[in-house]
Amino acid sequence: KKPLNLKQFMIAAENDNLDTEEQQAINEKLSDKDVVESYAPIYYEEYSVTAGKSQDSQTNKLLCPENTDDFSSYISLDERKSGKSIALTDNGVVISERLSKLLDVSAGDTITLKDSAGNPQKMQIAAVTEMYTGHFLFVSPAYYQQFSEQDFSSNAYLIRLCDSSSENANEVAASVMKLGASPEIFAPHFRRNAARSQ
């Protein structure tokens, strides 16, 4: 069995009230090849669901990449038992294993979560990915538009840093925040072969 490698990534969400200069500064930061290895536009939104033994409201992070072809170079979605890669399709969402256990659901089931505006959104589960940290949903632009009835429009960036150490990631996050974006750092996925998706 191949060793598991922990990989870290960052999401930088754009603020609605960014002016042209602030947006330009963020673009320059993203283009700094000494800091950012690569980045990709995504749609990012927090969904909620009431679940668990205590019936608490749980936050779930939805990531919808503009380009699904290179998504695996940022986040590797794998089936736990087979180790096979999971591709984002237009037939449903891919959810993290932790979210699957919380809701007691599996591939083929339908779930309903509330979007950030409080509207219930029903979606089909296409697959469950090996991921033990956080509650995540991954979806293609076409399926996002299908279940939400909203046009896809990116509002954040998925960022892979040249130096992905926690110390450097925190420093970059602080500098991005000063520019007017809202960064979050995650290490939610385990990659069986880091070279596979490069």
C-alpha cells in the first residue's frame, strides 16, 4: 500500500466590495511565482445542515472549480477502499467521508442542505471521497447550475503554495487578507500518490 501524504491548500475568497486596485493587488500576489505555485478560480460557498446526535447546525464547504480537468492537481479525490480517483461529473456531488458519516448517506442518495441564503438545495451524491477533516462538497459547474438554478461565477481561488508549510501558509494568508481577500487554509485530503496528479 502506498504511503499517505498530507497536502495543504488555501482558499482565498474575494470580497464583494473590492475596488480595482485591490483586485489588481490580489492578481499580482497570485502571479508571484516565488510564492504561488499555481491557482485556479472556483465558486466557494458555505452550506449548512442540522445533523448529528445533538442535532447541531453543521457547516459544509462547497467547492466548485471553474475547470474540472486540473482539479485533481489541487485536491485528490479518492475512494477509500479501492484507492481509485474520483472525477467530478455532471451527475451529482462528491462529499467527504466525514460528511457521509454525519448524514448516514452514501453514493446514490439524495441530500438537502441550506445554502448561505438559507434556501434548501437538494442534490444527488455521486461519490464519497476519503477525507476525514471537515465537511466538504465538490461539484462541477454544470451540476451546481442544475441543483441551484444559479449561473456559475467564480468568487474565490484555490491556491497551491510553493512552500506549503504551516508557517508560510499563515504568512501568505495574512498578506492576502491585507489585500482585501478572505483566506482559509485547509489540509483535508490524503493523497496516495502526490506525483499522480502532476
